[in-house]
Amino acid sequence: MSRYNKDEILNNTSEFYSFLRKKRNNLKNIEQYATPIMTHATVAQRAALTTNAHMWTVGDRFYKLAHKYYDNVDLWWVLAWYNGYPTEADISVGQMIHVPLNLEQVLLIWGM
């Protein structure tokens, strides 16, 4: 399940991207997804979720953990969102992250 399933696709004709359209065979516009507005789980919502603590080690990646816990690498963003880290570069070795185990509950909180 992609996080982009419900997002609107926009036609960007902004002059700012004219150089990019020119490089792409003089396109008139560029299609892109609207930026989703994501909210974080409230304290009560977090308390209702069962999570597994995971200590970040060398070589860890969100997609690897998503495969391990959800059997789907495309759900890497669930771990990034839940823990508030946009990329793996924001996490230090030895830092603890939380893996929400009930994916259906997480998706309900996020609004999917």
C-alpha cells in the first residue's frame, strides 16, 4: 500500500521549473503529487498501540525494518513518520526507535 494512494496529482506549470521542463523535451507541465499533510499520533493514540523497541545499528534502514516487521519494504515511511525521522541519516547508532506492530491501527491514525 503506497502512502500516495489518495493524494491529488498536480500539474506544475511554475516558471521556477522551466529549466527542468526544457531538459525534458520542452514539456508544458510536470505532474507531481500534492504534498501530504501528515500529523503525528497523539499521546493517547500512541498509548493504545503495541510497539517493539529497536536499537538502531550500523546498516539499519527503514525499508529493511519494514520488510522484517510488515513484509513490505514500501511501508518504510510508517517507521519514519511514527518516530519523527524523515531519513535514516537523522538517527544515530545506538538510538532507540519504536516499531508499531498493528499496521491497521497506524493507518487509521494517519487517515488511510
